Amino acid sequence: MQNTATAAAPALPVKISYSVEEAVEATGIGRSYIYLALKHGELASLKLGKRRLIMRDDLLTWLASKRAA
């Protein structure tokens, strides 16, 4: 019997915020590209201690803006 199920794009885990590494894993976008977007102010983040966190809504908005471009 053939498996006809198609693989859907992986959904972002339901979290309020992501570390850069988690954002990389969830989106499949390269780490350096994420850091470049942060550096240029395209993607918002906050820093708590040594950790940089990206809010889920900001990540989704940024991804949507890339699709529209």
C-alpha cells in the first residue's frame, strides 16, 4: 500500500518567543540570515541577559513580509 500523505510545512512550535537557534530550526532559515535581519532592524528582538529572544508574532510578521516582497 502506498502512503499518499503529503508533508506539510512544519508549523512553528507554540511558544511566545524563540531563541535565534530555535527560530533557525523552526523556519529553516540560516543563522547568519536571521542575525543579518536583526542587525538591519528588519526583525525585532529583545535581549534578556545574554539571551536574544524573538517574539513569535514578530517572526511571523517578518516571514510574511519576505513572502510579499
